[in-house]
Amino acid sequence: MENIIGFLKTDTFLIINAILLCVFLIGILLLIIKLHSINKKYKTFLAKLGKGENIEEDLENYMYRVERVEKQNAEMRNLIETIDNNIDNCIQKIGIIRYNAFKDTGSDLSFALAMLDEKNNGVVLNGIYSREMSNIYAKPVENGKSKYTISEEEQEAIQKAMENKGIYRVKE
């Protein structure tokens, strides 16, 4: 132990420490120069990529735009979900039958029109045409049936709407 303490007090130890300190300082200076060089190359690289402008600012602008688009997409997704939830209550099925209500009119000018939603709720309209007058009657439809008396043509229009086969056919 005394040998170690004696060595630490000698000039050789101080010389070794001074040499190590110089080596470390030179190493730190080399690292600082290298870091400065890399930083300079990085800035030049970014300027070339940004066509003379700072690419970091461009990237920040793009990120802002992407966030804005993501927000708009979320809003649109919510709107689509709302519309999708409400669409079942919209008229989706239509059935129409044209017929001759009176033999003396000579044409299929009367009609029965059923307009139903996804759950077969809606209305059936019956337009009766004669030479002297024309009347339209509306009857509510729930689950494909009405609590009012339904004519054969109205029932056929409702059935056509529920089958969703199309919207026009002349009854023979």
C-alpha cells in the first residue's frame, strides 16, 4: 500500500495524468469538429431536399395538414355513421301499379303507389281517375299492413315495394 502511495506522489504519476488529459482533450476536440461537420452536412442535405427551403418547416407543415385531414376524416366518419343510423327510416322501397279504375275511362290513369322504409313502414297513395274527377287517398302502412281497408291494387303496390322489384308495372 505504501508503494502505491509513494508512486502517486512521484512525478511519473503526474506526467502520466497530464498525457492522458491531453489525449482526452484532443479526442474531445476531434469529436467537436466531427459533430460540427456532420451538423453542417445535415443542414446542407435538408436544404437540398427542401429545394433551397428548410425541410424541417415543410415537414412540420405536412404534419399539421395530416392532423387536419385526420380530424376531417373523423368528422366525416361520424357523419356517415349518423346517416347510416338514420337511413332505415327513409323511403327505400317503392312499388307502383297503374290500373283502370272505371271501364269508361279507357286508360290506365289510376294508380296505387306504396313508399316504404327498411322496416316496411310508410304510406300507400291511391289516385283514382275518372272523366268527371280525380281523387287521391293516402293510407299509413306499418310492417307492410294498414289498419285501413286496402284495395287489391294498393296491396299489390305494397307487396311490390316490400319485394323491391322495381317501381313501375301496368296491371292487366
